[in-house]
Amino acid sequence: MSREELTDAREQINKIDDEMSRLFELRMEAAKQIAAYKKEHGLPIKDKRREDEIIERLSSKIEDETIRQYYVRFLRSTIDISCDYQHTLSEGSKVAFCGEKGAFAYFAVKHLFPDSKECRYDTFIDAYESVVKGDCDYAVLPMENSASGEVGQVTDLLFSGSLYVTAMYDMPINQSLIGVKGASLSDVKKIYSHPQAISQCAKYLQRHKIEAVETSSTSAAIKYVSELNDKTVAAIGCEQAADLYDMVILDPIINEQRANTTRFGVFSRALPDVAGKNRGDNFILTFTVRNEAGALAEAVSIVSSFDFNMRTLRSRPMKDLLWNYYFFVEAEGDIRGESGKAMLRALSGCCDKLKVAGIYQNK
């Protein structure tokens, strides 16, 4: 094949893809109407008989036997996507979070997606991967705490993974002392909680001579203490969680720093649309630079030269390359505009790996 023939083939694929994107949108609009009918009449989303009929009818139109096998896979994938969309329309989005019911992340999900189904996972990675695999529509993960700093594992996922931040929620964090019914503050000799919560309440615990035991999360601590049913043992965590576990608030705000806030990011499979109706006022970039003098300074200078207000610049070690780092930039402005496009073109000249990792508005 000549270079000209390759170019012609690629142009043909581009035209076909443009038409397929238009048809895909029309197909999903029809699926939306079908979802409404099924919900109204109590019908199941999946209809295996109809799916088999579609695949048999359409695959018979493909004469090439090898291509037909791939077309069957294409049809099954399209049908699965359509069913997932109908499930979301009928039952609400599925939103992943890390921790037990009653974690701060759980209440962040309730704030951001009040009609969603909350899906708990034991780790940040598991919650993140649930969206990558399509088991959930979104993941709500903590990115930074005003007292404890960034959540490095989540930042690393943003750099190395395929998801994007499409919204941010700044959640005020007040740590409460939570005990079993009938207990009082004077009864408490030991508390359970996450290390960050313990750190935020260290002076309070010292003042009241209370022993602290670390747990995987504040919600896990609350659940454990509720099961112990011991007046001498309490938990530190979210005030709203007390009602979920039929417990009582012994002291509502025990963290020393009262302006305590955690930023939760909404992780999605796609960035907001180009048209602008969901366009964010902020963006996140992750990138690496060449290992030479002035490379980082050049990248930072490029961002500022296009009049974007850079609020955050952090470095993180790369797990697979010793003493190598990637950089995380958070800035204000519309990166989808002409100035943003020009900035990205300029950055690509000095950055080895460049990713627009988020476009968002604060919720």
C-alpha cells in the first residue's frame, strides 16, 4: 500500500466514524424512549430473545465470514451499552466510593448524586476501576484535605489511569465523637478512627486522656464501635453517620482546625462536551518534562503566558522510574477555547507525556 492509499483509507474511516457518531446518538435517543416505556410498564431492560433476533438478522447481511464474527461482537457490545444506558435512566446512576456507609465520601455522593445508587468499595483503586470497567457510572474520591494535604494515591490514578475529573465538591469536615446509646464523654477511654481523623483531633484526645486506635476508615470505626456496644469505646467520624448506626453524638466538633475541608473529585469516563453546556471553569493537567535544565520552568512559563491562573503545582514520584517525577497543575480558565488549544500545542513541545486530566466546576 502506498502512502497516498493509506491517507485515502484513513480519510474514509474518518468520514465513516463521523456518520457512526451521529447514528449512535440517534440510536441512544431511541433507547431512551424505550427505557421510559419499559419503566412505565414494569418491563425488564434485558430482552434476550429480541437481542438474538437483532444479531441474527443483521449479521446475516455480512458476506465475509471473518468480518461477520467481528460484527457480531460489535452488535453485542452496542446492545450492552444500550442496556447500560437504559438501566441508568430507569434506576439512576451507580456511584462508587471508598469506605463503609456513613463515610464522608458516602455523604459526598448523596450531595452530588442524590438519586443515585451508592456502591461501596474497600479501596480507592477498586472504586476507580469500577468506573473503568463500566460497573459504575462515576466514582467520588477524596483528592485533598485542607489540613492533611493531597491524597497521593488518587492523584496517581489521575495521572496513570483513563478517567477524568468532571466536578469538584468542597465538603466541610467536622469530626464528631460518636458513642453507643447511654454513653457519655466521661465514659470514653478508647476511640477508633482513621489516622487522619485521629491526627486532626490529637489535642482533644490528649486533653481527655483517650487512647486512639487506627482503622481503615472513619465509617469502619463507627460500624465496629456500634457492634461492640461498649460505653467505654467511641469512634471519630461524620456526625450524620450516627443515625445510620443508631448511635449518639457525645461531642459534635472535636477537630482542632475548624476550617477543615476535603475536596472530592467526580471521576468519569469522558470529559465534558465540547459544545460548552457542561464546560468547566477549571482544568487539571498532568505531565512529565524532559530531564534537562529549565524544562519544568519552560512548561510553567507556557501556562502563565497564555493568561491561565495556575493555582496548584505539585510533583509526584513515578512508580516505575526511580527518581523521576510527574507534575500536577490545577488552573482557572477555559482550556477548550482557542487560547487553551494553543497552550496545549506549546506544552506538547516540552512535555513528554501530557494529559488534560480534568475539566470541572465546583459543586
